[in-house]
Amino acid sequence: MANKLVISPSPHVHSGDSISKNMYGVLIALIPAFLVAIYVFGLDALKITVLSVLFCVGFEYLIAKYIMKRQPSISDGSAIITGVLLAFNVPSNLPIWILALGALFTIGVVKMTFGGLGNNIFNPAIAGRIFLLISFPVQMTTWPVPIHDTTDAITSATVLESMKLAPETLSPTLLQDVFFGIQAGSLGETGALALLLGLAFLLWRKIITWHIPISILGTVFVFTGILYLVHPVPEFNPIIHLLSGGLMLGAIFMATDYVTSPMTKSGMLIYGVSIGFLTVCFRLWGAYPEGISFAILLMNAFTPLINNYTTPKRFGEKCANK
């Protein structure tokens, strides 16, 4: 009886992936955007990012240990990513106390209230950004001028704000600026090239698949492209929409969140196309120039319905129901 036959459920061959491995892989993919943020906004970008991570990790530890009475799991990297993404969604001149309040809402309300990692129904960083935007609209839309800007101004409008309200003020070097990151905006959304490098790394390491980011970006490009063909004004320019604002950051790093996005490939495409369509609608006809955050949050709510619609039936289920 020394040699026992042990029967265990699948998977029998482990891929080597783990939560912490994928989380730290995402952090590596965020490094190019982080370096661009420091180059564009200086040490303020470093300060906001470090403090945001410390707030998120600290709040998760305290809530897990003293309120939920369980062992904190901050070593998995999820709280660190949430802190980085929250920082990437705010301006570099945001007051620290507002950042701390946003981190508390992001971790305490959006994540830990639902049971922690794997149980939250909304992306924490996205929900935190919207909470701060609604609660502190002035501070969240006061954008510092990049330190390499040659003007004497202290604050500046984003590309989307200028395109919507004063298209005649757009710079002749606009496309170059938004591609390399020399523009006003939140920390992590300014450099399209840096974010695309992060996307390439995530796809190469198979941390995410192409379905969500490409369907979002493709839908925005096609939708605005059709509008631009009908009425060729800067407000409908598909290249500007693709490279500016938080579209790249949201499509690559937040819409692809494992917990709040669909599980099937067909579901991912439905989810991505819907986010892209809603983003354009919010940008062009909504109250705010940006729309990716609201689009992702709305589709997070529809993820369970999409999963229910696109998940394959279990073998024998139809026969059993007859």
C-alpha cells in the first residue's frame, strides 16, 4: 500500500503563472510610462506615485488585519499596481490629502468591501479616479504645464479639452507631442509610445491577450474616422483621439484587469468594442472631454452578463435540461 494512486482535478500541468508573477509583470510594463511621467512632470510625478503606492498598500494592510481579521496579502503586488494606476490617473500637482482620500476609497470601498482581490466588481483605480473627479473636479482638472514646455504658464489644458473647446489653439507639433508625451494631463496618460511599449511587453509575456486593448483602440479609431470623413474637423481626428487622453492607459492597463473583464475571447471583444464606442460618445457629446474611465466602469458592471452570454455550455447541459 506504499504506492497510492492519487487522483486530482485538472490542471495537471502547471503553466508557471501566478498572481504575483503577473502583477509584477504589469509593473514592469508600466516602467516606460513612469519614466516619461518623471521626464515630463519632474519629481512631483515620483512623489505622487510613491505616496499613492504607500497609501494603497498601507490601507489594504490595515483593513485586512484589523477590520477583516485576516492575514494581509499585500505581497501579491495587487495593491502596488492599484497605487501606481491611481497615481497615473491624477495630475502631478494633486494635494496629498486628496490623494490619500482617493486611495482609501479605492482600497477600502471598491476593493476590500467586496472581499479583496478577485471579488471586486469594479476596477479599483478607475473607480478611485471617478470618485476624485466627481468630488474634487477643480483639483482633478488643473493640469501643470510639462517642465520642458517653453511657455511661462503654470497650468494648461489637455489636448482633448483644447480640441473640444478651442481647436484653433492646437499646436502644429501636436501629434509628435502626444506620441512622445510632452503634453498636459494625468501622470500616466501622456506618452503613447511608452504605453505601447508596455502593451508589447504584456503581449510578449502573455500576461494579457490582444482582444480587449486592440478592440478598444480599433473601435475608437474606426468610429472617429467615419466621423472625420463626414466632417473633417480636429474634434473628430482619429489619430488625435487614439494618442491623447487616457485611452491608451485605460485600454492597456485597466480594461484588461482579470477580475473585472470577461473571461472568454468573444466576451472580451464585445466588452472592448463597447468601451471604445462609449468612450467616443462620452468624449464628443458628454460633459467631460475624457470618457475612457466612465466607459470602463460602466462595462465592468456588464461583465457578469457578458460572461453569462458568452461562456460555453457545459457538456451534456442541454440534454439534462430537456
